[in-house]
Amino acid sequence: MDRKRTAEAAGAGALGAWLAFGVLAVVLTHRHGAPLPLDQGLLTWSVGHRPPMAVAVARGLTVTGTGVVPYVLAVVAGLIAGRGARQRLVAVLLAVGCLSVGQGLRYAMMNLVARARPPQYEWQTHASGWSFPSGHTTTAALTAGLLIIALCLRFPHGRTAVRLAVGCWGAAVGLTRVFLGVHWFTDVVGGWLFALGWLGVLLWAGARLLPPNLAPGTPEPAADPSGGPGGAPPPGRGPRDSRPEGRSRPA
């Protein structure tokens, strides 16, 4: 992994995501949380397309975006990313920390914007708190991002289908919140942008600040078969002193 290029790409991505998130938050605040035309249109469509089976599937999928499931997946992401015991420990701590701190920041932003949810009579599942950005969406997107980053670090030239499946899961959790009537679509977009921005910050910091031997995805130094550090001969023997022990030098 080219750490410099990774840091530059992550920093640029984070900046773009935060700018877009900020613009969206300002627009919604200026409108006092009122839904945009797209918000109202998608909610109306969802209300008119809710067969019982689809609602049951959406409910089952939406619960994977909260509770213990994201934290278990964050631990899995850390175990995938690391290549040794120390790297795996660091990666697990970083992944769990990224998720927990991200959730805390998202909660603070939610209370700052204080946007009302859609009308409660449209809900098809339980919900609480303010609406923007969507908590389930943010958590699922952060978790999916951590798994995709881990797969890219460990398998840089493979596992494309797995990455796509993980990305689709993260996006689908957010869309269920609109389908079940507990969030406006712009709440979900805000959750995606928030997750992208926070993941970008963490990836930038990891690429810039972590020592190479602890950075997840960095190959560990190969063991030296000669027993000496860095390929040096064992103590007590020079590069030319390779005579068998017990045999003296001829007079």
C-alpha cells in the first residue's frame, strides 16, 4: 500500500464528503427541517408499495444496522486487515473506535440539527430521536466501509464480489429507513456523507500517523533463517569463519 497516495485520496474524499454534508445540513436547517420534494415523493411511493413480505424483509434488514451486529462486523474487519497479532489488535481497536466515536459524533449532529421525522402514522417500525442524519444508515455505512477497507488492505487484487455485497448491504440498510417511513431520504443521504467523511478522516490519520510495522495491511518482516537480526550471521562467526566446530586451523 502506498501510504502517501492513500492519505491524499482519503483526505480529498473526506473533505468532499464533509463539504457536501455541511451544505445539506445548512439547507435543511434553513428550511426548519421541512422535507424536500424528493423526500416527500419517495415517502409517498414507499407508502404505496408495501406488501407484507417486503415490509418483513425490510424490518429484518434494518435491525442489522444497529446494536451488536455492527460491532461484531467491525471486529471482523480488524481481524481481516491485520497480518499478525499486533496488527490485528491495533486494527480491531481502530475499527471499534471508529464506529463508536462516529456514532457519538452523529448523535451530537442529530441533536444540533433537530429535524423532525416523517409523520408517525407512516411508520412501519419503531424509531426514536431526531431524524438527520439517520443513525442506522450512518452505522451501517461506517461498518460496510470498515469491511471494504479491510478487504482492500488484505486482498488488494481480489474479493471484488465480496466488497460489492458488503457495499450493497450498507446502502440497503439506509434505504429500508425510507421504505419503512421513519426517515426522509435526505436523512439517509446525510448518513452516507457523514460516514464517508468520518472514514476518510480515520484512513488519512492511519496512513499518516501509524508506524509502518503497526499499520494494518503492511507485510510483517520475514523471519531471518540464520537466526541473526536483519540477515547478519550469528554472533561469534564472521562471514569467513565457517569452519566446523572442533577443527583447528592447520599450522
